[in-house]
Amino acid sequence: MEIGIGHYLILAGLLFSIGFVGVLRRKNLLMLFFATEVMLNAVNVAFTAIGNYYGDLSGQMFAFFVIAVAASEVAVGLGLLIVLYKKYGSLDLETISSMKG
Amino acid sequence: MESLVYVALFAPFVGSMFAGLFFGNAPRNAITGWVASTLLFVSFLASVALAVHVVHHGSVHVTMMDWISAGDLSIPFGFLVDEVSVTMMVVVTLVSTVVHIYSTGYMDHDKSYNRFFSYLSAFVFSMLILVMSDNFAGLFIGWEGVGVCSWLLVGFWYHKADRPFEENPSISPSWAANEAFIMNRVADLGMLVGIFLIYWNIGSLQYDVVFAAMPNLADGILVAIAIALFIGAMGKSAQFPLHTWLTDAMEGPTPVSALIHAATMVTAGVFLVIRANPLFSLEAVSGVSLFIAALGTFVAFYAASMALIARDIKRIVALSTLSQLGYMFAAAGLGAYWIALFHLAAHAFFKALLFLGAGNVMHAMDDELDIFKMGGLKKAMMGSYIYMGIASVALAGLPIFAGFYSKDAIIETAFNEGTYIIWGILVITAGMTAFYSFRQVFFSFHGEKRYEALGFHPHDMYKYVLVAMAPLAILAISFGWFMDDFKAFITKNLPAYEMSHHTHHWAWLLGLIVVIIAVAGIVIAYKKYAGKGANAWKRDEEFEASFIYKLLENQYYVPKFYDEFLVKPYTIASEKFWAIDKAVVDGSVDLIAKAFYKSGDVSRGMQNGNLSSYLNWMGAGALLLVVAAALATAIG
């Protein structure tokens, strides 16, 4: 069976959905980060697959950009998480909410 | 001469402004009264000087400035001092001066002394604008100005509480002030329509232009203008059916009643008809003129009949004012404009005197108005007694006194015109006038001293006040002697109304009839009310229970009728409309506000500080957008 663009896109869609559900359902901030990471990489898969399909390098280039941005985001994000953990002793979203609408 | 016009006009204004400086919580300041009185006297002197000038050199016409000028509309702020207006100016300023000086004594103990003079002088200023203006717009401004001042002055003691209608038909000063103002507004609408019609059809409001153009207009338009203007005059001069406010306006201080509701403002309607005589003497509007005469005659009789049994001293005088205004309209309607003006001037003098005398009596009796509680005041108040006597004789129209000449001329006019019904009613009314005016004099000054039992200690007014009233008394006696001079002077401007030979022949008999009837009225009044001891007046319970007495006492139930059929339905309708307004207009506005408030209240729940739920919302929103975009693409 030839693996075509369709398979890649389905994989990307599945990964994105898993990440999306993770973002919505997870209560731990660290897990949220993982979930967004999954979503970003799902997009990367889609980019590279489509770039390859059209024989255009911009898709893969975009994927590199996303990886770089995601890396720096994780660096900053993890820093913030450590501060939050020091402050609240937990990364559970229920416990660190201070605004009551 | 121009400067004299401005002095005459603006001196009262300056007086008013000066008194206005001491407004608010400023304590009573005698200076305000004297400054206002002096400035009015200056205005009076200027008016007299202008009168002399008009006699020798004819009328003065000045234009102070452009007032309204927009497109084709151009109304200058101009003043016309001719025979008619200068007569009014002299009368107004003379009576005003006396009333101002009188007020310095009468209002002596009132805490709002300064305010009173501010209003009173402002009234004179408005009245002068009314009579001096050379166009209808200026007249209207003065017309409204006197209305406002009248409102302020009738309601001067606005703090007095309301009393039920049965106890006091005028309820309270503020109620009476509002009634006067609102009723005049109704009439002013008619006047305004008349002015619009004039401008619409002629394109100018200047008297000279308007009256020159009038004969060329269509008959229907002329009749419409005449009716509309007369409706305005009816309101200001309190003619039936807009008359109820005048008797209620007696809630104001007595000097106000004397100046505004007897001598000057209420004659503005007569003045308007006289001023517009080129219109009212046109053939096309002869029907309207006859109606004016008939209505005037009716009011003369109608008001006199109510005065026959009235117990309130000021109401009696107010009703006699109404009655005399009816006489003036009768003369004006019959085309005898100069006679109407002559009666207007004579009436101003003796009626102001009568009112001020009534004010003295009230002052002496601690504001008691009921003549049943007076009697035998002659000893205590000789000065006022003489003045009231002179004024009543003049009002009754006995020979030599002013009222005789002017009223007799009106009655003669009715005979001359062949309107015998009007003549007959006016003659009977003359007898009634004599009866009720002397009834009031005898009640208050003759007979038993009924007040003693009630614990009053009457005392006469200040001497200087009595002296200040002297000019009015002198004119009430002598004004009639100058009838021929006045006629020669005024007919340069007004149509010279002449009696026919036939009337001239019978004039002595007509005069005699009137005098006999008047004397009869006085004698009856004397018999009934002036007796002492065994002949003293006693209340006639049986008569007081009769239908006629009740009818007259309740003013023919006209105020009741207005209350039941106009005021109450209007109140009910207003309440209904208010409810609708609250439900619909207020409701829809409130609904919008409430919707925003509610939506905020509900969506506030989203801001719970939980990142997870934010993300849920965000996800839902993103999904929604994607679905929407997909749908949009699918629909195309």
C-alpha cells in the first residue's frame, strides 16, 4: 500500500485532535504544555507532508520555524511553571485560579 | 423726542433690575420701593411730555434696532408713540406710580418686599412694550410679558396652602396664578394664529403696512384674522368663557389687583381691538364686530349679576371690572373706538382708586375679605371712606363724575346704532352697577359695627399713602370734563364716531334714564344695607337658600363645569397617558438597559479565573468559527 498525502493528513488531524482534547480536558499545567506540543507537532507533520506533496520547500521551512518558536516557548513557559509551582506548591489549574467572576 | 421715548420705556425696567439686586435672602430694603416709585414717576413725566409733543407735532416713530431679520422676515424693535399709545402710556404710568407708592405702605410688613417691587416694575415695562410697539410681534412680547408678571404677582404668596373649593373658590394663590396663566395661554394661541395669518397674507407685521394692506385681502381671511385676534383679547380681558381667572386672580396682593387686574393689563384686550380698528371697522368683519359688542354686553350683565350677592370685597370689585370691560368691548364692537378708550382711561382711574380703597379696608381688617363681617368703618377710616365713595359714585355713573361721561357715551352709542337690546341691557346693568358698588360701600362703612364683636381694631392707612391716592380721586371726579378735548385729540388717529341728530336730540333723556336707574340702585342699597339699630341689615336665610342666590354664588356653576368637564377628564387622560408613557416609552428604554445588564450578569460567570474553563470557551469559540466558515463556504 502506497503511503500518500492522505495518510499524513489523517495522522496530523488525529494528533491535533488528541492535543486539542488534552488542552481542554487536562487540569495540570505541565500536561497542558505537552498537549500544545502535540498540537504543534501535528501541524508540523501536516506542513512537511504538504510541502513534500507540492515539491515546495516552504512547508518544511515553516516546520523549522515552528520548532524553533515552540522550543523558546517551552523555555519561557517552563520557567514560569517553576515560579508558579514555588508559589502555589501545585500546578493544578483548580487550585491556582484566584479570580472569581 | 427719541430719548424721551426710551426714558419712558426703560425707567421701569431699570427700577425692576434695581429691586432685583436685592433678591434672594436680602432683607427688606425700603430703598427698592422708593427707587422703583421714583423711576416710575420719571416714566410718567416722560409720558406726559410725549403726550404734549404728540398734541403739537403728531406721532413719534422710532426704531431702536433690528430685532428679527431672517430671509424675508424683518421685524425691527420699533416704537410708535401716537395718540392711542400715548394715552395708554400716561394712564399706565400714572396708575402705576400711585400703586407703587401705595405698595410701599401696603407691603411694608411683607418679607418679600424687594421681590414685589421687582415684579411690579417689570410688569409696567412689559405693559409699556405692549402699548408702544409698532408691530404685532412686539405687542405679543409685551402681551406675554404682562402674562408672566401677572402670574408671578398673583402667586406672590405662593406659600399659602390650598383650601377646598367650597371654602374658597380660588383655592390658593399658586392655584389661581396657574389658572390665570393657563387660561391666557389658551387665548394666546388664538392671538398667535392671528399674527401668523397676518404675516402669511401680508408679509409684514408693522401696523402701518398691515392696516394699509388689509382692505385688499379676501373676506374670509379678514374674518379669520379678526376672530383669532379677538380670541387673544378675550383671554387677556377675561371675557366669557375665559373669565373665571380674573376673580380668582384676587388672591394676589391688592396693589397688584388694582394695577394689573383692574386698571391696566386686563384692558390690553380692549387696547388690541382699538389698535386694530382699521381691521375691525372693515365691512367684511362687521359680523365679528357685532359679536364683540354682543359678548361685551353679555359679560357686562353677567358679571354685574354675580357682583350683586358676592361677599368677598375684592371679588365684588373684580366682577365690576369684568362688567366694565364688557362695556368697553360693547363700545369698541359698535365702532365707537374713542369712546371705548375714553372709558378705559376713566375706568383705570376710578377702579384703581376703588381697589386701593378696598386694600385699605383689608389692611385695617387684618386681611378679612368678608363684607358681612365689616360695617361702620366710617369713623375709623374717614380717608378711605371718602375715596371709596368717590370711586363708587364714578363707577355708578352719577353726573359730574368721570364714569357718567364715559359710560353714558357707550349707552348712547348703543342707542345710536339702533341695537336696542344692547342698549336695554347696558342700562339695566348700569343700575346693577350702582347697586352693587354702593352695597359694598354701605356694607363696609355704614351700619352696625359688626367687626367689634369679632375683635378687629381697624386703623386707616399711612397718611402719605392716602395723599398719594389723591391724583386718582381727582381724576375719578374730573376726567369726564375733558371729554371734548380728549375726543379732538384722539380722533386724529381713531375714527371720529358721531351721534346722529336723532340721538343727539334724545341724549338728555337717555342720560336721565341711566341716572335715575343708577340713583334707584343706590337708594335700594342704602335702604337695605346702611341702616342701624332696628333697621340694621340682617341675613336673609330664605333668600340665601333660593336657587337664584345659589346660582349667582356659584358663579353660574361655570367654574364647577370647567372643573368637572375639562379639568377632571384632562387629569384622568393625563394619568392614563402617563401610565402608557411609563409602560411603553420608559419600558423600552429600560429594556435595553436591562438587557445589557442581564447579559453582563450572565457572562460574568465565565470569568472564573480557571484557565481550563477559559480554554474550553476558547475551544468552543474556535470550533464555532470553523463551523461558521465551513458553512459559509458550503453555502457559497
